[in-house]
Amino acid sequence: MRKLTATTFVSLDGVMQAPGGPEEDRDGGFEHGGWAVPHFDVAMIEMIGGLTARAGALLLGRGTYETFAATWPLARPDDPIGAKLNAMPKYVASRTLDAVSWTNATLLTGDTATAVEALKSGDGDEIQVHGSAGLLQTLLEHDLVDEFVVFVFPVIVGPGKRLFGPNATPGGLRLLDTTGFDTGVVANTYVRTGKLTYGAMGPEHGNW
């Protein structure tokens, strides 16, 4: 069984929409595209490179696929992230695209959750989702994400697409790693641990 990892940039208030540029995703009249860019540094790019290097395949929604396919083929030949993204297999979940042209890209057909379950049941290194807000909602609804790498940026964005929507499957997480950067960004890695558990807090319960 292949692990599926979601790598996401989010603001402190949970927005993941258009972190990389003003024109990346204007759905809903979003006006704050590029909010993450001022907080990148060399150490963060190196960590992202290490994460990308361990991937066996990418799984992308339409919007992120179109952004990546238009930009990463322009990367320098000695850019390790670009070289990896351009070469590895890529699977695209979309209800509107008829074809995909990026090298080694395949358009998934049929029900997305079923198609992703089939990908996970195969052999190979981990499958990574980058960005892809809409696709992530489907994966979270069907509890298909095994690991989250969440880069939390020290900004409040307000309205926008969020990582965890109302249909996410409840569940527990275990923190594997935390990495802080000089720009104030904190990267947290979590794995799923099963069902959500409950308790009660207060002096009447002897735990306050």
C-alpha cells in the first residue's frame, strides 16, 4: 500500500488559496494571491526539495496541475525540484479537462476516490498532493490522506479556500516533526492515528 502525503501552505487562519501568486487562483474574487511568497527562505526551499525527492508520483487537481504544467517545465536543468516534478508520474483529477500534456501526466477517469484508492493499492514510493484545494476536500472526505505536511505562515488572510472543509472525516493525528524557519513559518508533519477520541475537562472531572 502506497502512502499518500498532502503538502500544503496555509495561513494561520487556515487559508490555502493562491499562496504563490496574484493570478494563481482568483475563485470567489480572491484578492490576496501570493501571500506566502515573502516568507520563503533557502532553508524552506531545501526542506521542500527533500520532501519532493521522496515522492514516487504526484496527484493534482486541475488548478494546481495547470499552474505546475505552465511553470515547472521552465525550470533550469540543474533545479532538483523542477527536474523531479517534470520527470515523475503525475495523476490529474479533473471533471473538466479532456487531456493533459505535461510529461508523464495521466488524467484520472471515473470516480476520484475510487481511482485514488486504486493508485494507493499499487507498489511504489509515496504519492504526494501539492496544493489542489478542491481535490483535497474529496480525499479528506474519504479519509485517503495518510500524512500531512502543513507549512503554517504567520499571516491572516481572511476569506478563501481552506485546507479542512466541513466534510473532512473526523480523526486523530500524531505530530511527527516540527521545523521552524527564520521567517516565522512553521512546518508540522502529522500522521493519522485512527478515529477521533473524546473527553471532558474541568475540576469536576479531576483534571483541572
